[in-house]
Amino acid sequence: TFFNQGCWLSLSRECIGIDSLRRRLSGILLTHIRHNLPSLMADIQEKISDREQKLSKLGLARSTLQQQRGFLINIGRNFERITGQALNGLYADEFFNGLDGISPDFRRLRAVIRKLNEQFADAMADRGSRRKIIELGNQLPPTKDWVYRHVLEAEIREQASRNRGIELPGSANQLLVGNLFRDQSKPWEALAKDHLIRAWESARHFVFLILRYFADPRTSLLIGSIIEPELQKLKQALLDKLTELTAYTKRGHPLPVGKSFLTQIQKARSERQTQLLGAYLNPNSKRDGESVFTMNDIKQATYVVEFSRDEFAAADIIDQMQAYYEVSRAFVPCSCECFFRKRASMLTFMLPDRYCDIC
């Protein structure tokens, strides 16, 4: 009655009435279902795959003790296989696929540790020494992390005067060499501790990633609760070893071995001698643009250089400290592969314990 009045008379008869509304709504609903059905099927298939994967993680029925042991042995074998690939850098298993753009990818353990080692080496080179020793000609402004060489020599002369021992005049006091080295190497332990903690955390994260990949959440959580205390013990053992390895930077006397220390000393002395001779030599003439010196000039300059040597050999003390510092830094232990071999063998009891020469 309403649609038969006024302007509503112009409406098509197919657009009015309950029966027309029912037909039109059915058509719209059918079109909507047809449009969304492919994505709905894809969602259903994805959920089916997810459920199947979770079912595979649950494994076969294990009502007996033998079946339960077999289930855990299977997890251990998979753990060993994946860990071996990660340690050797051969990422062949599907576990390593599907990069999500997150950096670092802790599944690729060897790549992560190599990156950490590089960062540790850079940190030791940049921040390993408490103070950087710079020459007077360098225009860098001195701060608490920088010290001019002549200022440091003055400090050492004052210390040598207060701590005179049995050394002959003009000879380096080895006690001061050791003290200066220990002062310079103070940041080592903190840098190494930070590096080892980060390496340990990477290994720990890797272990739990494998457990979550091969076992259901409840099983991986229970196995993780057994592994976690052992990982913490290994972490403490690692820090104890670090304390042992860095003990020589806190006490004792420098005792370098090998020829590298002597080579460093000779190089430093040669460069310093050359620099001082250049400062005192006055050329009498030039030939082809090069300064020409007589033997007498060289003798006089050498005499001035030797006469200027101080009684306490402060320059030699700095040279010896720097040489010993460089030699010692070259032998700072890295986070070697045997650390991660130990992690793997802890769960599987199959991987051999392989140690590097340092450990």
C-alpha cells in the first residue's frame, strides 16, 4: 500500500516487497561468498597445515617408557643434526629457511658468532686501552681517554723517582712497565665479559629455537627447564675462566715470550730515534732536493739525542709497555667453537668435546 502512493509508484515492482527483498539479499550473499571463498579455503588449508605440524611435533603415542625414550631420542638426534650444521656453517635443513628479515638470525649460529667476534676485535682495537698515547704533533684534542706522550713521560719520570729500585740509571724500571700495562689494559675484562655474555645468549637462544621447532610447546618448555640450569652453570664457568685468563692483567710482572715483543721494541726505538735525529739534524746542503748530512752532523745529533735521555728511561718504559700491550692483545682468547660444542654435547651426549689450542 505504501509503495503504491506518490513518488514510490515509479519504483520497479522487482524492488519492493518481502519476496523481492529475499531474492535480492540471497543474490548479494551468494556473490559475497563466491568472492571470499578462495581466501577462506586458503585460511582453512593454512590452519590444517598448522594443526598437522603441531600433531607431528606431538609424535606418536607414547604410553610406555620405551616409547617415551624413543620420542626424546628422536628430538636429541634432530638437535644434534641441526647443531652440527649451525656450527659448521652448512645451513641445509629447512630449519634455516624462511628468513624473516630479522637481524641477526640466531638460527645461523656460526654467522652470529663470527659477527660478534668481529665486533669484539673492533672494540678491543678502539676501546681496549684506557688512554690513547698521541704524539705532540698530533692535533687531536686530549681528553680523559687521550694523553700526549710527553705528558705521560713526565708522569712516569715522577713515578720512577718515587719507586727507584735496583735498576741502573737510564734503565727501565720493570715494575713501572707492569703497572703501566695494567693501567692500560683495565677495559679488557669488561669488553671480554660483554662479548662472552652476548655469545652465550646467542647460543642459548639458538638451543631454544631448535627445541620449539622439533617439539610441541609443552615438551620444549619441559626440556628447556632441564637445560636452563645447566646453561647457567656453563655461563658461570665461562665467566670464571675469563677471570682466570685476565688475572695476569691485574698482578704479576710482564713476561713476554717469542720474538714479536723484541721486534715491537726495536721498531718503536728505531722510529723514535729517527724522529729525534731528524729534529736535531741541520742540513749543510741539498742535492737533488734531498738534504745532505756529514758524518760530523750525524755524530753531533746522536750525541744530543743520547744526552737528552732522562735518567729514568721514561720513553723506554712507554715503548716496552706498548709492545707488551700489542703482543698480549694478539693472544686474547676468542669465543671459540669448543664452547658451542660443549653446549651441543650437553643434550645429545654424542658430539665429541673438541677444544681449540687456547682452551
